[in-house]
Amino acid sequence: MVTTPQYLTVEDYLAYDDGTDRQYELVAGELNAMPPESRRNSRIALIILNALMALLPPERLCCKDTEIEVTGVQATIRLPDLMVLSEALVSLLENQPRSIIRQAMPSPLLVVEVVSPGKAAEDRDYRYKRSEYGARGIPEYWVVDPIRAQVLVLTWVDGFYEEAVYTPGDTVQSSTIPGLALAVNAILGR
């Protein structure tokens, strides 16, 4: 007897509670448990968050606390390391019972993902999220890769991401967040 997998809808996912504090992403209708971050990846996210806090009010910043619904074959919800919200998006999320950016809402202005070790994590951050965030029209997407010692900055231009790779010695400047400029060495803690 062949059984077909039961794929979750976004509503199933939002109602899901396994009684633990474990975080999940919904990927193509299936729950994916999020492993705890390494200290290095957490430190990188905090370095970028600290730079953003010098430029923007705290309500416009999200650090592993806001989900985003993206387009996929099946329902997909991602939990980015960092996001910068527009003022309109802040207002829409303000009184919601759960911090999730739904498809009908505007996209965040900037999404940052810090790559974890392993082929699956690389595929997820470089390949799948690139197309998912692109489908949302997210203006700027950073892939911070401590293993490759680089920051890939993807900027949404005329329906496609243009990419720039920054390595130690370079300074990453955001085209979306005025004043955001960080040395790759500082981001990577070198």
C-alpha cells in the first residue's frame, strides 16, 4: 500500500503546536525543524543588527522573530535571520497575534541570511531562498557566508536579482538602507 504524504497548508502550519519551543520553517508543505544557530552565526547576525539599530527604529527590525510566507510549489514559510521592515509593514504587523508577513502584505526591504555549514544549508540560502525572495520582489537580500568568507548581496532590478560578491577587505553598502555600510571583516568578526 502506497501512502501519499500529507502536506500542510499555511493555516495548518500556523495552528501547529508540538508543545515545545522548537522553531520550524514550512517548506513545500512539510515541517522543517530549525536547528539551534552556531555562536558564530548568531554573532554575525548581532553585528549586522547592531549596525541597523544605529540607523533605524527597533520596530522596523526583526531578528529571528518574524516569519515570511513565500511562493513555492506547496506552502512555504521562512524564518530569516534578519529583516528590515517598511513603515507600512510595521503598521500591518503591529496588532497581529503572530508575527508573519503574509503574501498579501508588502515585502520587507532587506532580508539577511547567515549560511550554516553543509550542502543543504548552502542550497537553501543560495538557491531556494533566492528564488523565493525574488518571487516576493524583496529589494535586497544578503547571503552572509562565514565558511566562504563572503557576503553575496542580491539587489532586485527590473524583475531579477543582480549580484555583487564582497570579500574581506571590501565594504558592503546597502542600496536599500541609506547609511548601511559594513566592512566584510567586521561582519565576519575578523
